[in-house]
Amino acid sequence: MKTLSNLKKDLEFNGGLSSLIEALKNIAVAQFRTLEQRLKSFEKLLLTIESFTEFMDIAKTDHPFLNPKNKSLAVVAVTSDSGLLGGLNMQVVNRALSELENSAGRLIVIGERGKAYVRESSVPFTAFGGIRDEERYEQAMQLRDYVMTELLEGSFGCLKVVYPRPVSFTVQRVETLSLLPFAPSSSLPSTEAIRSEVVLESSIGDLLEYLVHIWIGQKFYEIFGLSRLAEFAARFVHLEGSHQKLKEMDAKVRLEYFRVRHELIDRNMRELFAARLLYAG
């Protein structure tokens, strides 16, 4: 059984740790709110690009972005450099590996945590550094350039991204997004009459390649931002769970502290009365 002094030290330690966790929770909330206000969605960009394709007869265009000859798959797994995420990084890696189970392909890992998990599975991969808020755009463009170069060289033909997405501040979900082959879904009418009035100074393949190049870059940038949001939210949820467990432990230590303290007081009182009775006798 612990002594009264040891129990008191445990209570003081729990109090200090609780204050630290509260501070980390507040930091995670502030980071989430700040990034959430800065994030922008690029949904209109895809609609604009698809509207351009209405002026091009892409059905007759033989381009690897539309009809890849190499059907192998490349999967980008977006993870974090930091811990305290409650297994979110592991979920992303497991989903990415499952995408490659039924088809030969390549794994591209973003983040130090993801690299550590993939090394344990002995799966070959290409690694990029973790996402940093001040360099997020440059990192997205770097990944885009790498992916586009490898695809045009025929290293792979299909591209998917696995990343964490914040459904809400307390709920995160791992999602898989298919980016290539590019499949326009525009509902705008397309007729030969409209196409005949449009003068294309470049080839359809070059125009398509340029448009997809822009779209994928912005899509990576958007995904990186959402992944960071999910990271902050998951860290808060994990810290909140740890805080609740610490409160339960502290309640047990506090109960033990008062029990030992009362036993010590009772023993001292008994010894004091026994000594007085002995002295009176």
C-alpha cells in the first residue's frame, strides 16, 4: 500500500498532467478553427474544366489521362508527422494497402507516421515529407508534378488518394478518392455544331493534359488541408479521451488518499488516548 506522501505526489502529478492536456486540447481547437477559416474549396474548378471538355471530342482522344495503357494503380496515402491521433494514421495506411491487395501497383506515402507503419509491412513505397501548413501549396504541387511525370512515362495508369476527412470536429472518416483516369461527368449539351465553331490552337491531348494538371494540383492542395483539419480534430478527441481516463484515475487516487489519511488520523488518536490512559493509571 502506498504511503500518504506518495499518494499526495500522485495527486500533484495528475493535476499537472491534467493542466497540460487541457492546454494541448485548447491548442488543437485553435489550430482547427484557424485552418478551417483559411481553407477554400475548388469544386467549381472541376465544373469549369468539364465545361471545357464539351468543346473537345475527347471520346476520340487517345491519352493516358483518359485511356491508360498501363492499368496498374498508384495509391497516395496521406498521413501525419505527429502522434496523438488515436490510430487515424494506421487506418489510412491499412486502407491504402487494401487498395493494392487485388492489383499490382505503387504506394506513395505522405508523412513520417505513414512511413513508419508501411516499413513494418515490408511493402515498397515512395515517401514524401509530412504536410506543413506554411508549405502546403508547394508540397501539393511537388506531389502533382511527380505523379504526372510518372503517369506520362507509363509507370502507372490509375491514381487514388486515401486521406482522413473531418466529418465534424469530433468525427473523422478515412476516404478513398479516385482521380485518374479522368472521367468528365458534365451534363452540359455537347454537339458537333458547337465544336465546329471553336478554334483549338493546341491539340486536344495537350489541352486536356494542361487542364487535368491544374485540377489535380488543386485537388492535392485541398486534400492536404482537409487532412490537417482531421489531424487537429483527431488529436483533440484523443486528448479528451485521455483526460477522461486521467480523471477516473485521479478519483481513485484521491479516494485512496483520504482513506489512508483517515486511517492515519484514527491510529494517531487511538495511540494518543491509550497514552493518556496509561499516564492517568
